[in-house]
Amino acid sequence: MRKLVIGVLMFLAPAAVRAADLPKEIRIGVAGVGTGNRPVVGGAYVATAANNGDLENEFKKDGVAVKYVYFAGAGPAVNEALANGQLDFAYQGDLPALVAKAGGLPTKLILAAGRFSAIYIGVPVDSPYRTLEDLKGKRVAVFKGTNLQLAFYNVLTSRGLKDSDFKTINMSTYDGNAALLSKDIDAQVSGNDLVPLVDRGVVRIIYDTQKEVKLTRLTHVLVTEDFEHKYPEIVQRLVNTLLKTAAWESDEANRGKVYQIWVKSGLGLSAWKRDYDAFKIRDRDSPLFDEYYRTHYKRLLKAGRELKLVRKDFDIDRWLDPTYLNRGLKELHLEGVWPEQDAEGKPKVQLTAKTH
């Protein structure tokens, strides 16, 4: 009898260990919402995976739930949830993550998720203002604490302007849209959410950074150090799943399908075409921590310090950890799908591999 009990315990032990090594759920914060506050976004392979249920399908066989939490308060709201232990992963932009890391929040970037993301500056269609310089002394809305603010600061610096040259007002993206329509502000700094207003003939874009890659925005996937320490295998599986989605999305044959997924966010086709048609998707949504991505993050850290939003300097190269990315690329045979880019955002070598 004693031998039988021991045998049963030995049989059950591996299963018990496996169960203990799995979280009950994976909580992913998303720095944004769709139009009308809908819990869905577009742009980048993270949004595509969320729309397709790719992570849910990966982990359902283990009984691990995947929970996406969408924040209308964008990156700053994601930071608050991370600080309160309410999230394990986050998809967000550069400035909020820099602020949080410098403030002591223990996070690690594990995937690049987007680059060359432009800002657009819009005015009412009948506005007399035609250039950024025309807006000096005027009311300009920008969602402060997000990567829009840092990109706007870099634009101003590049043109010899200062934040104090404008009456800058903190407004969320959709509040800014409404204020622009009611002419309570003179201009708004935002993303491709302004394109539908242009299509309606009520807004005019006077400036964008689409061709100025040193002035654009970055996004990423990060993990808390606590979750990564407890569940490194889960982190690797999540990275591998997202890399598969990124590879599918990076195939130009799928561009039309990708756009149709993203329009579920409430932004129409023209908004995504305006933002992405000038690029290969594989270049915009590369997961690589290449020279461009690392160099641009260092530029952004410097700008954040100058703007006195980021408390202190820290080592960007240690924060951007390619361990899971590199392992995933090798395991999935995806090396060569995405071109390495130099500090100027140009391909370092000509690719020969095809996307999967």
C-alpha cells in the first residue's frame, strides 16, 4: 500500500509542478481604446493578435486566461496599473515607459512593436493658420504624458521653437478631436485619428512627421520583472506567438487583411492607409531591437530629461532585453524576415529571406 501511494505521488508530482508554474491569467495593458471607447485598437501586430485571439488560443490548452485591459488614459494610466500590480505585460508608447522606468518601476522591454509612427497637427479647415510657426501664442492641445508629447517637443526643438511659445492644453485624443471641431482650441497634436476629420472636410493637416524618422514615435511590449522571474517560459511563449503574428502581418500579401482587422477599432480604412501606405509593414512594425530602435530610444530619453518629465538617466541597452526575441526568431526560423535598420532608419543590408 505504501509503495502504491508513493507511486501515485510520483506520478502526480510533475503535473502539480506544471500547474504551479502557470499563472491563472495573463494581464496585458493596452495604452489606448477604439472610437467610442470600444475595447479594441489598430496598428501594429499586437493589435492584430488581440483582434485574432492569438494569445488566447495559445494558452487556452493550459487553462490560462488572457485578459486585455484597454486604457482611455493611455500610457500614464497603464503605468498606474503596472505600479499597482494589476498588469503583467503592457503595449504602450515611449514616454510613459521611460517615465516609469526612471521612477523605479521594474520593467523590461521584450519586443519592439512599432516605429516611424507619425504625429499630425490639425487645425479647423477654415483656420487662417498654415504652418506650425503660425500657431505661436495659440491654443494647441496635446495628450500630455504620452509619446505624442515627446514627439511634439522634438518637432519644436528641430524648428527652433519652445513649448512656451504655445498655449499648450492637456487633452486626450478624443477630447481634442471634439475641441477642434467646436473650435475651443486652435490646433491639435495627434495621430491618424485626425484623418477621419480630414475626410469629412472639417480639419486640415498643416504638419506631420511621416518623413522625419528621428521625430516619430516608438511602441513596445514590456513585461514586469516580477512576472518574468516567476514565469520565463510563459514570457517566451507569448513572445513566440506575437512573432508569428508579426511575420504574418509583415507579408505584403496580407496588407489588405491587416487593414480590415484594424478598422474594427473604429478608424476607417483611409486612416490606416494614410499612416501606413508609405511604408512596408515589416519596416513599420518590426519587433527588432536594432540600431535604429536603440538609438532612437536614447534620443527620446535625452528629450524626456530635457523636458523634465523623466527623472533620471538609465541604461537603455540593459532595459531593452533581446533574450526572448532572439530565441523566438531562432526557434521559429524567422531570422531575416525584418531588415536591421541603422541609426537613420535605413536598411543595413538587403534582405534575401521571404516573410512567412
